[in-house]
Amino acid sequence: MSDAFITNGHIIDPMNNIDEVGDLSIANGKIASVNSSRYTPGAVQQSKTDNVYDATGLIVAPGLIDMHVHLREPGFEHKETVATGTAAAAAGGFTSVACMANTSPVIDTPEKIEQIYDIARETAETNVFPFGSITKNLAGAELTDMRGMCSAGAVGFSDDGVTVMNAALMRDALALSAELGFPIMVHCEEHNLNAGAVMNLGETSRKLGLTGSPNAAEDIIVARDIMLAEMTGGHLHVLHVSTAGAVELVRQGKRRGVHVTAEACPHHWILTDREIEKQGTNAKMHPPLRTQADIDAVIEGLRDGTIDAIATDHAPHASEEKAQGMLEAPNGIIGLETCVPLVFTSLVAPGHLTATKAIAKMTSIPANILGINRGTLSVGAVGDVTAINPDFVNQVDVTKSRSKSQNTPFEGWELKGWHAITLREGSRIGVRPSSQ
């Protein structure tokens, strides 16, 4: 914990409807004041801190939250670790990440939730909030001890990477969600429809002679799980929405009063399945990249609030794994260090979202979905702060990533609006060793 002053910044705190130029102070790791008094040199001297940041021209926001990352530890440390993944998060402007349970062993017991917190306390640059799995060993056959994992600190439950195909199990999980107040984070793909698929089913898959997954594979499970959430009163959160049909299903569910939230990832509102021809396995993911019509629907869902949050689905893989070819290579891309400029370049600059709405989808809204005490600059709140330079233009250079992996389709892209400063409890994080 530390003291810090941030001066002359454009403060945006969606939770408190703050959108104005001013100063922010942090004392003992907590927000002490927001624009309550102008910064003066005397105040700095009195507080005995050298942590003074001139934020002229910068947006000053609550520390960003990525509610969907894969840190890979334990079991897949050759891809990523809690240390390297959170270093990448901090370098991208995130002060909190929620990590998925598909590690080895799977995070499916209270003891394994505690293990993640122990690793994070020792090695993480950011806050780490773990998910437990919905089913034991992600096998889809038996529910985990969700009560116990909640008590141990799980912020939700997900079998991300696979779909819980048993509707009765999903019903029971959502019933527990209604009772205990946690979200069920669902990966929506009907595995009988996407068996063997390596990309979206469409013109490009047919041209390349590759097995494709139809939009219906996602839409069917989204529809099923919304109906189960409606039946039980549980909180359903739809991960990485990629189809126009899924967006409309979530929209209709919200209108009926179902407790359903959803997220989208930059690659699903920027890239089409044609990228497979250019990028190969660096554009391979599930759910797959879709069509322009789906991109337009996802952007509209973000714009009108149907899609609540922005997440990355940061999925690191070793270079030799991604080099295996389309049939053998694993799914997913890294995303923590490119998310902010992708959001500002593709959503804020074209006017799809205001900066305030974009920041809400990466701060207060995910904090509310996960039930964590982050995502705000309220006085007394934890002093997690992200400053963003909305005008800074830079190229994506994956060789400078702090992640262990380099699997991104955005290498070399020129983007505008990069993170500038990241503070966790008032202390600066995300500074590369060579930085001054």
C-alpha cells in the first residue's frame, strides 16, 4: 500500500457519475479524495510522498478488471504463470483479473481455490480472483462443492473451454446460484454440432476445406441456459458472445427479467473468419471468429447494453503449440496488453461507445457481476487506478509482451489509446524492467 497524487486528469468513475478534470489522492492504499482540493506542492511535501503523477491529457479511471483470463497455473506453466499473466495484465492497465478453472489439476475444490490465492499472494502483480469449475474435473458429470468454494473465495463458477451438456446439472448449478448469489459463467457451444470444428462454418471454411462450427452451436446453448436461469432465478453470465443470435437471445432474456449478463471480447467485434486465411492458428479460437453480420450485432449489443462487460479471454499458448497447424493447434489468443487500445480504436473512436461507457464495461460492471469491492474511485475504496492516454498511437509489438506467449492476430497493428499508468493500492505496477 502506498500514497499517491494524480493531478489534472480527466477523471471518469462510472459508478459515481464522475466525468471531469481534477485531482485524485490515495493514502495508505485507499482513495482519499477525488477533486476535493486542488493539488499544491505544500500538500505533497506534507504527505511525504514522491508518487505524484501529472495526468494532463490522460483519462483517470478505476483500476480495470478483466473478468475472463486463463493464467494456466497450475499445470501449464510453459504457457503462462500467475506471475507472468498478471504482469501482462498490469502492463495492459488491469489491476484485477478473474482466472478460469481449466488448469491441471482443475480448480474444483475449496483447497484449490485457496491454492490460487496463495500463489497470487506470493507472485501476482495484480489482484487475482479465481473461478471454481461447475463440474468435477470439467467432466460434466457431477457438480463440484460450490458452497465450499464460495467460502474459500471463488467469485463464480465456470467450465470454460467446454460446455456443460447435461441440462439437469446446469439447472442445479443455477439453482445454487440463486440461493448463494454467485454467477454461473457459461461457455456456450453444442458439442454435437461443433465436433471437429476448427473455425466458423461458412464461405471461408468451405473454401479452405476445414470443418466449421455453425452459429446454431452457440445459440442453442445460450437459449437453453437462459431458460434454465429463468426457471431457477440464478445468475447466468454468457462468456465471449460471438453470434448475432446469441446477442438477440440475451437481449430478449433481459427484457423478460431473466438474471442474465454477458461479455464480449475484442476479437469477436473486430475480426471475421476470413482472418484464418491471413493468420492461420493465431486466428483459431472457440467460439470462432464469425462474419461481419455477427460483428455488427456484437457491437450493437455493446452499444445498447445487451452485452454488459468487455473481457479478453486471454488464452496464452506456447509458440510450438500454435505452430502445429489448424487441426492440431489449441484455441485462443492473448489479449491483456492490447485490450485497451483495441477498445479505444474500434469502439470509442468510431463513436460506438463513449469513453465512460467503455470504462464502465471494464470496471464497475464486471465488479458488480463478480461481487468484488473494486471498480470505483469512491472515497475509502481500494486505491486501484488506471490512467489511459486516449491520443497515444503505437504499434502492437508482441516481442515486448510480458506474457510468456505471443499468440496474437494483432501483431503490427497501429492502435490509438494505450494505458499509461497502473496503480494497485497506490503503488505503481506494470512497469517493464527497462522502463524508467
